[in-house]
Amino acid sequence: MKIYLNGAMVEEQEARISVFDHGLLYGDGVFEGIRAYHGRVFRLEEHIARLYQSAKAIDLRIPVSPEDMTGTVVATCRANALRDGYIRLVVTRGVGTLGLNPYLCTEPQVIVIAGAIQLYPKDLYEKGLALVTVGTLRNHAEAVNPRIKSLNYLNNVLAKIEAINAGVMECILLNAQGYVAEASGDNVFVVRGDALLTPPAWCGALAGITREVVMELGAGQGLRVREEVLSRYDLYTADEVFLTGTAAEIIGAVQIDRRTIGDGTPGPVTRRLSAAFSDLTRQSGTPIA
Ligand code: PMP
């Protein structure tokens, strides 16, 4: 596999980062997870824009322009003959001292990996996921703001550990007020009648790009789409619940805290949106070839 590293396409074995990189020492950096479908990169512009917003929020100056970064993502796909896959774009703070001071790190490291991902087993897209709500809270907005897609995912990892130890693969994190924020690496949606609801970003959700696409598709299907503050009550009493994310795509949640959601299978709205999403990935995106 060829990796893009700071201006060069290098073999995987040569793609190395210093042990003094603050991305490693402190999780100091930002990233994006992007998908390619049918030879096109899906919603690339939106991912690039969010990367630069995340970087700006942590006062990290990415050493290349968004236009060049866009070209680099496409070039890395091309170098690996990738048509369908998952791209990981990482910008670390770079090499520094053993102290925290990010301003002593003068060369941010830019990495693009064009590979593959399978977040959940295929059969779960038919059967639906079991989730639990966990004790680990979503970061407070004035701590590491959840809108920043930073390399520091320890809070999400702690939530994931709780889920796995509870015997399920995924979880819902609540915010400090007890309202639903999101899953460990996905956004959450509730279907109630003809309403399609998702927590606003200020409740502790990443402004997911799949979330945005699903909101557009839902509106196109005549659903009343809106952001709403949701509690566990809304999850337990929902007609349908599903998660969205670049890696996860759209996956139904059929059990939460051992309670059955809807009739215990991914519902019609989840299925219709999944079909529309799949169609969209066939029709749009930045060409790789
Ligand atoms: N929330 C979190 C915490 C995430 O890391 C992600 C991305 N994996 C998402 C939501 C979904 O965002 P997107 O649809 O842009 O991938």
C-alpha cells in the first residue's frame, strides 16, 4: 500500500512518524474518515472543510491549502487503484518536546491512507445492532469540544469499552445534562411517526457528514426532519433508531439497554434511507480516475 506522507507517496513500511510527534504523545491533531464508492470520493469537499475547521479550533495550521489537500486525497486513491474503500486523512501537531507546548511543534505531519474498513459485521445491517447507554459522558463543549474531530478519542474508547464489556458492539453517550449526544463514532437518529429527529451538535454531536446527507434524503422522502434535544425516553419509545457515519453508513439499532426498539428489526424508514443513500453514492462524488 502506498501512503501519502508530507508531500511524498511512500511504501507502507517507509511511512513512519517520530515517537516525539505530539499526535502520539498527546493525541494532538485532527483527522477525517472518508469513503470512496464506485471510483468517486464521497462528499470530499465537506470532509476537507471539516478537517480545516477542526484544525482551526485547535490552532493547528495545516501546511497545505484545502485545494491541494483535496488533490492529495484523490492522488492517494489513484496511487492505490482504490475505487471502493475508506480513506483516513490525519494531520498531527508534529514533532515537539516532551512538554505539552504545541507552539514548539513547527512541522505538522500530513498523512493519507487509502484502505478499507468494516465497522460492523454485514449481517447486522439486516438484523440491526444492540446498544447500551453508557456512564462515560460525551465531552463537555468547553472541554475537548465534540465538534472537533481530534486524534484524542480516549473518551470514545472508554465508552466503547463499556459497550463491549456489556456484551454489545456499540453505545449511546449522553451529555452532562443527560441528553442523547451520539454513539462512540456515529450520529444517532430517531424516527417518530413521520418525524426524523437527531440531536443538535450543541448536545455533544459531531456535525456528521453522513448525518447531513441523511437529513437531506429524509426531507426528500417527505419526512419532517429536525434537530431535537432527545432523552433516553425518546430512544426507548421510538418507532426506529439508527446510526450514521462514514464508516458505519446507516445501521439500524433494534435494542437499547435490552429494550426492544420498534418491532425489533430495522424499520421501513431506516431501509428506505439506506437504499437512497446507496443510490446517492452511485451518482455523486469527486472522480478518482
Ligand atoms: N460522531 C463521531 C464521534 C465520529 O467519530 C464520527 C465519524 N466516524 C461521526 C459521528 C459520523 O460522522 P461522519 O458521518 O462525518 O463520518
